Amino acid sequence: MSFVPDDLDGSSWESIEPYMNDLRDRKLSCSNCLETFITDRSSLSEVISEARARLYIDMTCHTDNEEIQKAWMQFVENVQPKLSEYSDILNRRLVEHESVDELPERFDILVKGLKTDIEIFREENIPLSTQSTKLVTEYNEICGAQMVEFDGEQKTFAQMAIYFENTNRSVREAAWKAVSERRFEDNERISEIYDELIQIRHKIATNAGFEGFQEYMFASMHRFDYTIEDCLEFHESIESVCQPLRHRADRERMRDLGLGSLRPWDMGVDVKGRPPLQPFNDVQDMVDGCSRIFHNMSAELGNYFDQLDANDCLDLDSRKGKAPGGYQYYLQKSRLPFIFMNAAGTQRNIETMIHEAGHAFHSFYSGHLDLIHERDSPIEFAEVASMAMELLTHPQWEEFYDSKDADRARRKHLEDIISFMPWMATIDAFQHWVYANPDHSREERAEKWLELGERFGPKVDMAGFEDIHKVSWQRQGHLFGVPFYYVEYGIAQLGALQMWKYHRRNTEDALARYKAGLSLGYTRGLTELFQASGLELSFSESYVRDLIGEIDEALAELPA
Ligand SMILES: [Zn+2]
């Protein structure tokens, strides 16, 4: 008998409450009680998690539907605070139980995480976190409503992406200006939102006994395997390894385009003046192409991918009223991954689709694990699953292109990794500074942002757009919705590059390593998960140089 009925409504507190109360009040005196308690709690959490997922998915698919937005806010305002409250009570029941240390080893990760959660939990932080969720929702609404009149039509920013690759410089310039100026119209309110978020977050941290939000978040995100200092070392390594390569690429770009200086609208265009790659016209072509790619790699990956479409777990096209970005959300009860994105026919869309498919494979590979927390994974490793898959599919990109265009797409993807790492460092370093100095003024924030741009940015002439440049951090949604969640992409990229290195030497061996790590879910810590796939976790300059060197080598093998 399952603890919760199959049709329990996980979006309503009234339905959930009796089960929560049962967990809160039941006697835990027998030897197996603690394990049953964990299992029952897991099956209740599955239902709630899936209800939340479906509301969230709905909310991002229909930002202009009031009823759906209300349903989401109902959950945020009425259910989530209760869940936090009970979650703390239940965590305490487990962690403070006299037999907690006698639990089998498989619960070690869970208990370690819960102990941390309890240490940092404060009742008075619940309304603060509700407040910050509301501000983040407002930020998302503002961004979701941003459209421009271009080419005689109302267009979303996702739809505008294609113009940044246009070979006609004045079209690119007009597109860049249209998007940047539209974004800038909202900059005042977005700055206010960020100011408020910083104050709220700093308060949350100090309430919990931390010096600042950095330290709080390292605990809250269960970053047990690396420190703030490691991140700073990582930034340094990236600066010394990646910046010379990307500045070389910038100089080549300038020469190839025959320009005296690069402007912000010159960064996306093909330097040879070729029109943008057009891998597909409609979304179904993209899905079919990806299906062939994964079937070519292995029957297992192909079959997993096909399950998504078959189970209605894809919302991929770009349309008005859809939130920006892309994500994979695991439906814990159905054990199915859902993929959301805004496809408009670009190569970048293919990469996003493959990226999210990588997350979906992770969900499938860990779907056999019993408990909800075991089917989770540290983000740094979750992103290895997705970023590695982007690289591992390289030999298959002929499914969308002839070999010449496939080479072109591969070259671009590899070059993008080299320029992404410094961008990641920019965002991470920015957040470290922002929360280490929570009382900074907007002017100081702008100064810091520009300074980081000098350190990690491309050589671009921003003359005439200083005001826009100063607040260009506002487009990075992570800063708002998921603070400090960004260095993960850099750490994971290192893991992904190692996986790719294996794959370049032996494809089967690499897929076996991929599966070995992913199948463990969150039953091991980050370092061990890396090890299970034969990957090293390091931030040293020599290590970063070795992996970025592999990219440089691969680029040399590709036609220019
Ligand atoms: Zn991802």
C-alpha cells in the first residue's frame, strides 16, 4: 500500500495537510520506522513536486493567461510557505532522531544535506523568500512582455536572435538597437527589483547566522566539494587560459569582417559572410533530426528521446506569452522529463534541444532509484549530462547539414565554449561582489560590471551605448531567479570536455562512462559522481589549460 493515494491533489494544501500531519505526528520508535518515514515522505514529495512542476510548466507556457498565473501564485503563496514550514519540522524529526546515525549508508547524502538545511533554516526567512519569489515573478513577467516591432511584425527576443547573425550589418545594428533599447526601457524597475532582492537575500543570510549571502548560498546549495576561494581561482584560470584565445578570435573576426573595431552587433555574424545556418524549419523537423541523432549513437538514447514526444513532454516552439529560455523539468510521479524551449530555427536551438535532452537522459538513467532525493543530482553534475551531450553529438550533426555546414556548426560551438567560460566567470564574479558588498550603490555596481567586462569580455566598442552597457547584466535571468547558480555551468563544462575527450578517442567507452555517472542520481557526492564517470574536479590553471587545449586542437582539425 502506498502512503498517498494516486489521485492526491498535490497543488492544494487542504489535500496535502493530513499526510503532512501524519508524518509530523507519527511515532518513530521501531527500528524500521525511520526508513518507512523517509519512504513515505518521498512518495508524498513526488506528488507535490509533480503538481508544482505542472503549474510551473503551465505558467511559463502561458505568461499571458491570468488564470494560470493565478494558479501558480496560489501555489507560491499558499502551499510553498507551508511546505517550507513542514519541511523543517520533518527534517528535524529525522536528523534529531536518536537512531539517525544507524541508518544504512545510502541515506548519508540525504542526512548530510538535511543537517545543513536545518542549520540554516529560520522561521523568519519564510516570508522573505515568498517576497523574493514574487519579485522574481515580476522580473519574469517584465521580460516575458518585452517585444519589438521589427520587419513589420511584433517579435519576441527569441525570434530576434536570427537577425544578430544577418550578414547585412545595418540589419544587425537595427536589430541590436531595437532589442537593447526595448530592454533598457524597463531597466529602472529591474534595478529596483534587484536592489530589493539583494537586501532580502542579505537579510536571509544574516538571519541564518552567516556573514553574507555567498556563505549562506554555499551551504544552501550544498556545495560541499568546493569553496568560494576555489571559484575565485577558477576565475583566474579562465582569465589566463581563455582570454588570449578569445582575443585572438576577436582580432581574426575584425580582420575577416574588414572592420576597424567590433561593435556589439558584429559578434554573432558569420565572418565569411555566409547566411545563418538553418538546420530546420518547423519544430517537428528538429525533433525528428534529434531522434535520428540519438538513435545513431545508441538504441537506448534514441528510445529515451522518443518517449518525450510520445508522452506529450515537449513544448518547443516560440510564441507570444511564453517565458524565455529553456529547461528540463522532471515529473517525479510520472517519472517523465518535460522539455521547454523557444525554437525559432537556429543552430543554437538544436544545441538547446540536445542540452535539455541530456538532462532528460539523466532523469531516465536515474529513474530506477527509489527515493525522490536519490533521483536528484548536484547541479554541477546535472550540467555535465547536458553539456557533454552537446559535444558528444558533434559527429552526428550531418543529420541537419551537409558536411561543410556541419563543420561550420561544430567550429562555432567550440568557439562559443571558449567565449562562454569568461562570460560565466563574469556573472559569477559579479554575484560574489554584489553579495559581498550588499550596500553598494547602483553607480558602484555599474563600475564593477564594467570592470569585469574589461577583465573577461570581448574587445567590443560600446561607444554611444554606455547606459545600456552599464545595466547589461539585467538580461542574465539567473542573477534574479537562481542566485549563484552559474559557476555550475563552468564546472560542468570542464566535466563535459573531459567526457568529450574520452569520446574523441572511443565513443562506446565514453557513453558507458556517461551512463555510469548518471545512473547514480544523487546517491554520491559531487566528487564521487565525477569519479564514477572517470572525471576530475579541479579549478587549477593547468587543468583548465589541458581541456581548453583540446578545443584548440579540435578547431585546428576543422576547416577554417
Ligand atoms: Zn542545463
